Amino acid sequence: MQQDVDLAKRLNKTDELFAWLHLASIPKFGAASYAKICKKLQWNISDFFTATQAELIGIGFNPVQVEAILHPNVELIQQSIQWLNGDNNRFVLNLEDSVYPLLLKEISSPPILLFGYGDQNKLANLQMAIVGSRNPSISGKEYAKSFAHDLSQCGWTITSGLALGIDGFSHEGAIQAKGPTIAVLGTGIDNIYPRKHRKLAEDIIAGGGVIISEFAPLTPVLPENFPRRNRIISGLSRGTLIVEAALKSGSLITARYATEQNREVFAIPGNINNPLTKGCHYLIQQGAKLVTCIADINEEFSELEFNIDVTNSNKTKKNSIECLATDLLLDSVDFEATPLDIVAERSGMTVSEVMSQLLEYELRGLVTAVPGGYIKLGEK
């Protein structure tokens, strides 16, 4: 115990970084409680660690919390400091830091600390979250990349969770547009997860983006931490776009957080027989805005200025993510064999137009020809 006390003195317990790392280590103690105590008692952060045991109990701290305050885990705190000092592109932001994102600070439970890699100033960018299934259909992957790419070109910074599936494709779309993208981890900041996305994480930083986590280095991978990180994804963003999602999914948790945070929620519709669109359809029924092109999103933010050329071109051009005939054509193909004449009838296009467009879709992997017609590729 004496060794811990001596080490704490050497690290200077009143140092601001040490104090914030200490505060964040208090079990079940969040930003709301911190703000409430500071306002009521006119405290600053150092007062938490100079208070006596009796004072802490009188405030309402439980015995476990009091123990954590009076006897900090100096080794863990030191490990976070060592991580921070390990590279110039690393940072730790506290609630009272001037660079801490203002929009995130507005939510009911903002993280006390944000650990990160990259340009911390990008956290102040205008952000749109894009999330969805970890096992998307081929069209879902295309939507994620296309929307992320075009929104990025309009001036949005794309924020997502670095997960497999829609998250990853959204980050890729932003990178291809040469725009910054922000990834929020559900693991310790030193653990890029999943491992398959380590190269993507490198690309995000190389492209001027940011990777953040509220979880300190060496935090183990815990399932309950992933839903927690979703409130940060939506909290950083003016709106959240759901590309594909099942009824019970993390994406709907993110959408719920966005609603609670008074942020916009958008959803891309799809075939009613596709289980990955059921979550999107549910959100639309609950009041989320149905979107088929980026203009549907941008028009909800009339007070903002966007790249008009990109917005207008995306409003009118014909491709698989737009609200014109080709989008209707893709919706006219089922997940089971659909005869050519049925596709033409549903889409209102001529057979020759359908055949020409479906050939393009087939080359892009969106549909495939089978005996009896065409099928849309994706999960059943």
C-alpha cells in the first residue's frame, strides 16, 4: 500500500491528467454525477481527491467508490499515461477540455474521457452516423459505401463503429471520397477490433480521420461495452442513417439513442421479404425519415451549407441508391427467381430497358440471372 502511495506522489496526484484518469476509474460514476456534485458543492476535480472518507460518504459515494477514490489503481492509471506518451498522434480529452466535442457533451451521459488516435480537432466536424448490419446484403454494402462517399463529398464527416459490415463499408466510402471519417470503438483504445479492420483503422488515420474510445488501454473486450459505444456514435452526429438492420440489432440501439438525444434518424427502405430491412421499416413506422438519396438527408438541415453540385447531382443521377427508375427496378427483383416480364411490369420500364439495366446490375453483383428470371443477391 505504501508503495502505491509513494508512486502516486511521484506521478503527482494533483496533475490534471492523473486526476481525470483517476476520476474515470470510479465504478458506476459518470459525467452527470460529476457535474451535479461540482455544481452543488462548488467543487473542482481536485476536491474529489482531497476529501475525507466521511465527506465522500456524506456526499453519497458507496463504499466501493470511496475505496477507489482514496486508493487509486496507480498501475492502471500509469499504463494509460504510458499509452498516451507512446506516440504523438494519441490524445486524451476530458469533459472540460476545450476540444471535447460540444454536441457529445449535450447528451445525458457523455464519457468522462475520450481516448483517441488522430486529429482530435476533427471531432468538431459536422458528422453523420451510418450504421447497420454486420452481415449486409450486397446491395446494403453498395448503399453504405455510396451514401458515405456522397455525403462526405457534401461536407459531412462520416461516423461509425468500425464493425464488420455496414460500419466498415461506410468508413471505406468516406475514405474513397478523400474525406475524414471517425470510428468509435467498443473496446479499449489500444485494441482495434475486429482485427480484420486494423488496415482500415490505419487508412482512417492516414486519411485525416480519428479513432476514439471511452475505454482505457488494456480494457478487456466485453459484450456490454458495444451498446454503450453506440450512444457516442449518435451523440457526436447531427443524424444517424440506418442502412440495413434486423429488428433486434445494435443499429436499432443506436437509432434509439439518437432519438433520445433529439437527433435525426434516417432509414433506407428495402424489400419486405429481406430480414435485414425489417429494422429499417420499423424505424420508418416509428417516425424515422425514409431516404433514397442524399438530398433526402440534406434537406433536413436547411440551416447548413452543403456542396450544392454534389447534392443536386445525387438527387437526379440514376444509380442503385437513388429514388428514380433504377432504384424501383432493383426493388422489382425478388430474393427468389423473378420473371423478366414481371420485373418490367413492376418497374414500369420496357423489357429492353430492363435487360440493359439488369446486365449492369449483374456485373456489379446486385442481381444474378437464373432459370426463370433474375434474383436479387443478399440474405434470405
